[in-house]
Amino acid sequence: MVELYRGPGRRTNSVPFVSRSAELRRLDAVLQHMGAGGPALVDVTGEAGIGKSRLLAEFSSLARRRGAAVLRGRATEYERHSPFQPFADAFADLDQRVLGVFPALRDLPPALRGRAEPSGDPWNGDRFGLYRATADALRRIRGARLVVVLDDLHWADPASLELVDHLVRHPVKAPFLLVVSRRDRQAPAALTTALARGADTGAVLRISLGPLDERECVEELARDLPQRRAAEVYAASEGNPLYFLALLTAHRAARLPGLPVRDGGPPAGLEALLLDELAPLDPLERGTVEAAAVLGDHATADLIAALTGSPVPDVVEALRGVMRRDLIRTDQAGRRLALRHPLIRALIHDSTDPWRRQELHRRAAAELAEAGAPLAERAHHIERSLTGWDPEAAAILTSAAEQTAVTAPAASAHWLGVVLAILPNTPGHLDRRRELILMRAGALGTTGALRESRDLFHRVIDMPADNKDGEDTLRISAVVQCAVMERQLGRYAEADALLRRELDRRPGPSPSQRIGLVIEWCCRAQFVARFPEVREELAEALRGSRDLGDGLGEMGALTLAAMSEAYEGDTAEARRLARTAAALADALTDGDLAGLCEPLVRLGWAEVMLDRYADAERHTDRGVDIARRTGRLYMLSQLLLCKAYTHFLTCRVTTALELADEAAAIARALGSGELLGLTLAIRSLFLMQARPPGDPDVLAAAEEAAAAAEGTGESWWSTLARSLLAFAAMGAGDPHRARDVLLDAGGGRDLPRSQPSLLPEFLELLVATALAVGETAEAENAAERALKEAERIGLPTRRAAALRAFGRVEAHRGDPATAARAFAEAARESALSGATLREAQSLLFGAAFTRAAGDGAGAAAMWRRARRQAAEGGATLLVALADQQRPEVLGDMDGSAEPSGPAAGLAQLTSREREIAELVAEGLTNQAVASRLCLSPRTVESHIARVYRKTGVPSRAALATLVARHTVTAPGTPPPS
């Protein structure tokens, strides 16, 4: 639905028509009822580049296919003094063939056809008579249908606007339709009023075009881009198709190495449009626009006057002119000014003469300093005005970087890079250079630039310094942070060597410095599954941090110990440590926790492993909020994954998958194979539940995860990622491969490399695979061991897994009653901790055996509860398995059972949910649905989430398919309630 502009002319390109199907259907409905009492005029509105012209082009093609004649005209800014120019542009296409179909059009006033009246002016200045004559000619149209399309009516001449007003007030009762497009903000008040009045009377149908739907826009126009980059392009465009396509074209041509456009030249399509819009401006208007582009969010009339050196009244008058052209807009309070789109601001800024731009930034920095603006706001302008080494400017940029290191690390790293680039490379500045590099490396690591950060830390470690004390402090800080980067990159041996060398250095680190080194060394040991070897060292570090009053060290040691003990399966100790860490975290402010995102990750995973899902979600929610605000991408990925896992276990599969998708997108960009492998592997578990049995995408996703983790050694994450492939292989119906993968990843029959606290789950899978391939003895041994391990760990979910393993074996032995009791007990254990997905799974496994043991009513109750839980949680796999079991479990009670399949979910929708589901199925975005129903977007999102849960569908496309299949109901069927 996009049209790119090339100067004042108009051209519709070959880009697919995207995201405007609902609007096109509304136009088609008007077309079908032309002359039958429907609207006589359609008003299509939207900002520049939003796709009005493309929609009109598509509608014109559709109307012609429907047998209507279509005439198109366009108003232009340069012909605003030519009466009836857009009508003349349209009616100029009249030829003998068209006039033969519509003979009444021969009576149109010549002015509307761009011709001079041969015998003078028969209306003698009576313009209202001319309007009546025009309406009379149109009213006499018979037989065929005529559509007149007028584009860019905001530029129309006054006579054309009066004629439109006349046609609105006196609608033509004939098969005639007038369709106009305009920019809301640039349309004359008279036109806006006339069309609004017509909308009130029903004579005008208004179609307001908003941003494109992100999913459709990305899928249709940017399939070749990685999902994250496509999302960035969409966000930068704010859903405006012109800007989206221009950015996309520039990206593909490698003109934009990143977003926004400042790193490259302006995209060609936008550059042409911009030149077209700026050409009519007088010098002060142009200067005003350029100053506003430099000032950005700080633009006010007074500041613009200061930058341009012009009197405020003159600037105000210039602002009125550019606002009429919708180049500049005001905020709701009317005080702040801004270019109409961030991309337009970037284009104007970059097209300004570079010396003038530099001077404007210098003046802006001075004005903001005088006004007492924060350093971060001044730093941007100082950077843009630099021409060489400037100690005062460098001091301001460094101070701004220090202030934003926690809240905006990317900006901090950028400003430090600017200072380092101009800092003289002399011995007198060596210590300062080391400090700045250390600061920049830390900021880059926070943003997820792991390798660049690691390399800078190594530079600091290797650089000499005159001050010995300063050298120790900087080097030790660099060593600890460098080891973190090495660990996050999966380079555990390198991290170990780095830390050991520093711990063994003489004279050794101070007690407080040693604590940081030891905690990171122990963390490295945990990730290579060797925590028992460093348990005492970590306990000593925890005691030392408390003795020193080091809250940061205490939080780090506590959460690492809690997660590690939970990993090993020492539940009692892990609970004690996690409770202490949680109390400490809850007592801290968000500002205190800003530097503790990794401890929050460890606390969240510890609580997940301890079946404390509510606590885990509470802490990860807090961590996600902090990580988003402070730009800590690496930690954000892990926090999202932890939160996703709590959603999965508590049977919120749809949202779990959405969170995992975001975590995976971040992990791909970070370059850590282990993190990506783990994220994709856990995501494959979610995908398995979100898809029907045997879906090939599940196995493909798990194989991608294993491949990403391949070659990263035998660490915790890589072993777990490869182990989870076994679940996907079993789901794909290949128990031999599932067994081989599990035994290989786990290190053999006893699974010595598998996570100790998850052994019951892995042994449950081993039981299933062994039984499927005929290894009964192996299955019995694995089930027995699962029960022992679950007893040792002492957690409900682990006991549930062991009971399911035991139930499988008993069922294989031919004892359905014992199997039924085991599965029922597994369901109760799962329910104790709130693991709803595992509860539903256990109930489904047990229902058939409960029926076989003679308890039909109990089996039916188990089946119904399990299916309801699965459907509400979006667990499509379990819903499908339940429906397969239905005849076996319910038997002759089937007639009283609830409807099966996603259609049953539709029947459970409230009237509002069904209404929203149908609008989503029509292709409307959440924002469009909210506008249609006068709801807030957040309310719509909540309704859609409930629709997903009730129907079990995973996406908008699946929901559309479901609604389409079940929109026709039998006569007398009551509406859903």
C-alpha cells in the first residue's frame, strides 16, 4: 500500500499492497452501493507518505474490474491559483468513448474540463450556478457507474473546495462517487469543516490511514532482513510506508550501516520528497526548519530565534508558515516544536550546510548551558560542534558519560569514544586514556558488544601506568570485567587463566578486590559444572563481603550460591540462600539494582529451579524493566528467557513463545553461541507445545539450537541445549534418535553430565525412549533412579516427573490401576507448585489408565480438566492429544462432553472477545481495533491474549483461519457469551 514520490510527480511502484485490505474492503462496499443511498463521497486522510495515493490506485483498479469508469485528478501546490484544477485534471481524460457511456458529462461546465468557454461566461460570475450545473450533469448519469478520484486535495484551489462543499451539502443521487485524499494537518479549515459535516450526515465516509501493521509490513516487504533488523527499520519508520521503504532501500544498498540515517546519505525517495517540500520556503523559514532539526526535542520559538539570530516575532511568523505545510508540529501544550517525523528531522539535519550545522550546534550547546540543561542534553550539541582537542568540551562529554553509564550505556560508550578520538596521544594523557578506555569497555559490555568490550579490557590490562596504586585498581577492575566478557562468550579457560593470574599476583589484591575476583572465578566454575570444587571459596567470599559491608559483593555471592545449589539439587540450602538474596533484592531500589542485573538473573533462575514461579516472575519482571531502561541487552535476553520459562511451566504457552522470540533475537545479535543455543533450545520446548503433534518446525528449531551450541564445550548451557534436542526428536516420532541424543549429551547411561536437579525430567524421557525401542530393563532402572533422585531433591515438579516415569513403566507392565495412581499423584504434585502445564500433561497421561482401571467418571474429570487447562494456556499439542484420547477416555459419556478443538474455544469467547477476534481476522491492527471499538490499545491486547488462551491458536494468522472456518452458524445457534 505504498507509493514512493519522485519530486512533484507521482508514481506507484511495484511494491506489494500491504496492510490496507480492510480499507479497500470499505471502499469496495461503497462502490457496490453507489446511487443506492450510501455515501456520495469518500474522504481518505493521513499524513505524508502514509499510502493514500497507493490505496486510491488499488481502488481505481478494483473499480475498473467491477465495471466502473474511473477518472483521476490531482491537486498540486503550484497550481493553487488555477480554478477547478484537480477536477479539470480528472475530466481531461474524457474522450468520445467515455462520453458515449456518460452523455450527461458533455454538459459539465468547460472550466471543469480545463477549457475556455467559447461564448463567454454563461454563469456571469455566478459560481454557485456553476456548482449547480455541475451537480445537475452528474445527477443525470445513468446505467454505468462513474468514480472520480481526486488526490492531494489539501493543495486544491478555493473554487474546487467550494465545489466539493456543494457536493457534500447536496449529494448527487446517481451512480456517481467522488473519492478524495488529503493530509489532515495541511487541509484548509473550510475543507475539513465541510467533510466533517458530511460525515455527520452520512454523505461522507471517512477513512483515516494510520501506521502499517508491523507483522504484515515486515513479512511482506522485508523478508530478506533478520527479524531484529526489520523490526528496527519498522520502529524508525513509525509504520509510515514511505519512510519504511526508503530506509529499507537504503539498507539494502548499504547506504545506511545503522539506524537512524545520520550514518549515511538520505534515502533517495525521501531526499526527493524533502527537496520538493523545502523548495518553496523563504530563507528564514528554511533557517527555522534547520534550527528545529538541530534542537530536536528542545525546539522552541525563543531557542530557534537565538540560533538563527532573528527576532522572535519574525521566527514566530516563519513557524506559522512551515506549520501550515506540516513540516513542524507542536506538542499538545503548544510549547515544544518538532519536525513531523524523526526521519524528516534527520534528513533536514544532514542536508544542512556542514559549517552552518556546526555553528548551530555550538549555539545550541551555549543556550542550553545558560538555561541549566542537564549534561546529557548538552553533550549531543558539543559533540557535533567539535573541531579538535578541547579540554572543556572533553570534560563535559566525560561527565555526561559518567552520569549515563548506568541509565544509557550506549550513549555513555559513544561519548567516551568521541573523547578518546580527540584526546592527544601523549605520555601526559596516558593515565586518563586508560581510565576512559576502562569506562568505555564497561559501557560496551553492558550493551552486549561483548567482543569489543573484551578487547578494550585487554588493552587496559596490558597498558602501563605511572601510578602503581592506580595501576592495581584499574587493572583488577579490568580483569574482573574482562573475565565476565570471556565467560559470556563461552571462553571459560581464558577466563580461568586471567583470574588465576590476578589472584596469584604478588603483592595480591586487597580484600575487597579479592572478593570480586573470587566471585567471578566461582561463577566460571559453575558454568562448567564444577561448582562443588569452589563451594568453600564462594562461602568465604560471601562472609568476607558481609564483614566489609560490601552489598554488591554480598548480592553477587548469594545469588550465585543459590543458583548453584539449586543446580546441584541441594534444595534446602538453595532455598535458604534464595530467601536471603530475595530479601536483599527487595530492599534495594531500582537505582541500586541497575548494576545488579546478572544477580537478578541468577536469583530468577534459582527460584524457577526451586518451583517458586511467582517469586521468579516478580524478580525477572523487575530485572527486565531495569535492563530495558538501562540498555543491558545481554542481561535482558537472559531475563526474558527466565520469565518465558515461568510462563511455560504455568501454562501460558503463547506469551512464553513471544518472550522467547524476543530473547532469541537479542541473543543472535550478541554473538554468544552458548546463549543462543540455550535460548533456541528452550524456545523449541515452547514451540512443541504451541504446535500440533509432529510439526516439523519443532525439530528444526531444536536442531538449530544444538548446532548453535556445538563446539562450545561441555558447559552447563551447551549440555542443556543439546539435551533438549532429545525432547524434539521424541516429539517427531524418533525414539531411537531421542535416546541417542540424550545419552550422548548426558555423557552416558547414568547421564553424569546432565544437570543434577533436572535428572528426574531427563530420566522420564529416557524411560519413554527406552520403552519405545524395547529396552524394558533400562526403562525400569531409569524409573527407579528417577524416584530416588526426586526424593533427594525434594521438589514437587521433580517428584511429578519421577511419578510419570514410574507410571509409564507400570502401564507397560500391564498394571493400569497403579499407572493411573502414579499419574494422578504426579498431577497433584505439579498443582502444588503451580506447574499447570505439567499438571495437564500428567492428567492426560493418567486419564486413559484411570478409565482402563474402571473409573470412567474419574477419567472423564481428569480429561476435561487437562483439556481446559491446555486450551486456556495455548498448549496446542496437549489439546490435540486430548482430542485424540477423547473416544478412548470418554466412551459413552462423550455426548455430555464439551465441544472439542479450537472451535470449542470460540464458543467460550465473550461477545466482546468474539467481536475483537473477528476484527483481527479482518486484518486490523490492535490500534485499529481500539479505534473502531473506542477502547484503549492495552485493553485490546488483553482481550486478544485471552482469545489466544481460549482458542489455543498461536498467532493472528491462525486466529483469522479459525474465525473464517467458523463464522457461519446453524439457524437458531445462540451467539457466544
